[in-house]
Amino acid sequence: MRSFDGSDAGGEARDPEVARLLAVPELAVDTERALARVRARAARPSLRRVPVRWLQGLVAAAAVVLVASTLTLSGFAESLFTIFEPQRFVAIPVSMSDLTVASDLERYGALKWSAQPKPTEVVDAAAARAAAGFAPLVPAQLPTGAGAPHWGVLRETSATFTFSAASARDAASRAGRTPPPMPAGMDGSRLVFTAGTTIVQTYSGGTSSLGGQTLGGQSPGGQVPGGMPAEIPALVVVQMRAPTVASDGVSLNDLRAYLLAQPGISPQLAAQVKAISDPAHTLPVPVPAGQASTKNVKVRGTDGLFVGDSTGLGSGVVWRSGDFVFGVAGTLTESELLAAANSLR
């Protein structure tokens, strides 16, 4: 009888090749080291807490606010009147379906860019000032170990949105829904989204209170196009001229009522937006429902909106001061982030 190792019942090897193939070294398992690695991984906050689709949805919704316009179209600038300019910010918890509906502008008309927003790398604060036309505020208090900042300037660009009743009807028909009628004068009217030049400072390599853990993790190449670092930044400071939305026909009240009546907008989202008492000067900030906490805070003596948590995984604060809107975000706790924001000089 032949055994599994190639020998006969008496133990004599009959097939040396089979015996060689079946001979494997003894597996050595370092159980203590494996357990330590599992514990360390469980103790670290997961950067995947917020799904990637959430981030994509938020970026799409935020793009409506961040587009800019030079208002150089002949005969058009003179017909515009401002219907929105943010002075304050309010958090609006939203679901993924709300974001999908709210960010799909093509259903209601056509968005045309004069040029896609593109950050340009500059060497330092002086170069940023020369490129932007204003002096950037710089944080005096940085995360421990943070290196020199990367500087980027986002120049003015333009986007004009033209409403189309036919596009809205076609999109609703494809989805098997009936859209509300457009208010009188909306079909063919235009909106211009305006945001001035923006300066971005990105600080990498710092540490937070998460057990001294280094923030970031350099990726191959070190940077992405436009001069922004490819690693997760410890701190990002954004300073932009305040955005506005102008119209050549539709009023803010009609626009808001029409968009909130669209199929797919949840009653909860509609109620939150309708509850804003000063819609012409209040910017709703979409926040993933159940994923983040928000609060009103004071930043450099003015009202701001904080979004994040106290674990150090990530947080941000936004406020307006004078002609500028500021945003500070990073992989920091609330106290660390506010300390950096309040130290802007």
C-alpha cells in the first residue's frame, strides 16, 4: 500500500519526487506579534468611516458654490442682480439621495464654464499675494511637526447656468416622474455663480493628539497636479473672496421653491431649507446625516460653523470676515483646529 508521502506501507520511499513535493517546512507563527498588530489596527481611527460616495456627493454639491464668473459677457452683466451672498453658514444634515438630486444640475438646464477651476502652485506667501492681489492670513499656531506650507492660487473662472423647462421635463420623464412647472420667467433665465480668487495653504507632516501619530503618508511622487501635496494634509487654510449668485430674471424665492419641489427632494431637507430665515445671506452647508456633528463657534471674533468630531479624524470650520470667506480644516481635534484658525495673522 502506498502512503501519502510516496513510501510503501513498510516505510520505504518508492517515489522520491512525490516525497520532495510534499515535504514542506514547519510553519512558524508569531502569535504575540500578530495580536499586537490587530490591536494597533483596531486602535487607529479609520479614514474610511465616511464612504467615498459621500465625499463625491459633497464635492458635487459644493461645486455649485465654488464656481466663479468674470461677468464679461457683453450685454449680460448689466442685466444681472445679486440674489445671494453668504454672510453666515448653517449646517443641513442630508442623505445620499438628497445630495444626488440636489447636485444634478443638468436636469434643469445647461452649465457652461469659461474655464475649469485649476489651482496654480506658487512658491510662498509673497508669490501668492502677487498672484491673487491680496495678502493671505497665515496661521501662527500649527500642528506639531508640520512642515512648510504648499501654496496654491485658484484664479477667477466663470460658470453660467441657463434654465431649460424642456430639459427638466425630459429628465423627469426618463425617471418616470412628473416635474413641477417652472415659475414664469425661469425658462431661459440665467444664473451666474461668482467666487473671487482663492488662496490655499496646505500643511503636511504634522501630528495631532492621536498618540503622536504622524498625519499623512507620502504617496508616490509626493504631489498631485497643481502643486497640492498628495498625502493627507494635517491642516488646510482657504481664503477666498466672498461668492455671490446673480440672476437676470428668476428671484431667489422662486428658485428655492422650484428646486425644493423637485421629485426626490426629501420632506426633511425641504423643511430645513425653508426654515432658513435669511436665505439671501445664509449658505446651507451639506453634512452627512449621522456622520458628523456641527456647532456654532466664534472664530477671530466672528460667528463660524464647525463640522467634525473630537477624535482627531477630521474637522473643519468656515466663517466670513470682511470681503473674505475663510475655511480651515485638518486631521485635528476641535480644540487644535480652532487654535490654528484663531491664530491667523
